[in-house]
Amino acid sequence: MIHRGWIMFQETYQIEFPDVDFMGNVKADVLFSKMSIVATKDAYQEHLYTDEMRGHYGWIVAKQSLIFQKPIRLDDTLTIRTDSHHSHPVIFPRSYQLIVGDEVVARGYSIWTLIDLKNRRIIRPKSLGLIVPEKDKMKEEPTTLFESKDVAFDRCIPVVYSDLDTNGHMNNTRYIAHAFDLLDMDYIKEHLCTKIEINYKKEVHYGSHLNLYHVMHDDCFHVEGYVDDEIRFIIEMTMKKI
């Protein structure tokens, strides 16, 4: 179900069994996936992405955050609203509202950039004839995360078929799923994630081995992903005891 209002594009989903964990809470990677879909559809609506660009140019997310006011549960009817905001030459902010009933249960923020998919170079939309609409400034931006000296190695994950997206790289929502997999089940039963921040550094290719490191500082679970010795992403999740 798709709507177009004068302010924000939105799409509505029914939360079903494949979307939730063993406690009935929606999985964070599912939400980030749906947010990406809504963002792409809005880019089409605003003529910032076209069929002619497909396979040649693409919008790549560099940083994202998602802040929860309350959990999203099985059988909830979830509406995701999104809008782009005031941009710089190669930096394009986007915000999200996640709504259940009449209540905003989470807010998201992201930074996107446009790249040439062949040479992986950042380009300006105007070089493709794209007109970026004038918008208001985004109120909050995702945090820039830094590597921690305190992380310890946890596991190595081979990148296989089921990890890949249409670009042939590991889908970036898989990073979030793998980060949650590092948490102990008993810990998950006793805690809720109230905030997720993720910085994407570089794509992870098929056949690579993704090395995961983590450290817990008070209520902050910090995760880093490497291929060989090169950082590919950093995630921080704020956890709250139930």
C-alpha cells in the first residue's frame, strides 16, 4: 500500500512471522531492509533515480541510525515514512519515521551518496542531469563511528550466495544480522536494542571471509567487520535491560 503526501513518501507493511525473532520483536535487519526499499521508491518519485541509471549508477548509504521509542511486534501494521533533506554537493541526508497506529515508534536517519558503479567513484547528481529538490535541513544525523582498540575477535564468516544483493556484494543489512548473532541468547532475552548506528566503509565481496570483532562498554555493543586487515563496517547498538 503506497501513498504520496505533500511532505513524506510512505509505505505500509504488516509485520509477519519471517520478520520477527523468537520473542516476537521485529528484527533490526528487516527494518533497515524495508527502510532502504522505501528510500529507493521515494528516489524514483523525486526523479533522483531512473531505470536508465540501473546497473551504471547507484545511491549508496554511508551512515545510518535507527532510534526506537518502543519495540515493533508481530502483527503490527507498520508505516514507514521518509523524506530527503537539504543536501551538499555529494552528501544527501534522508530521515524516516516508523509508525504503528498513530504513534511514532522509531526514527531513522541516513546519509547517501551517488556513485558510478563501474569505477566506484562518487559523482554529483547534476552531472547526470538530475535535479535535487530544495528541502529543509535534517534535524539529526547519524554518528560517525571510530574503531576501538578494545575489540576482540569473535568469528570468521564466509560470504556466500544468500548474503548477496543485486550488486553482487554482501547486502549491508546482513552486517546488522551478524552483529546481533554475536550476542548471547540469554542477554537478548533480558535486553532491548534502543538505538543502532552503522557506518559503511567498503563493500564485502562474494568469497571473502568477514572477520567480526566486538566489545561491550556498559550498554553499548560495538562491532567491527574486517576483510583481511581492512575495515568494512562499524556498528554500535545501545542496549537497555528489560
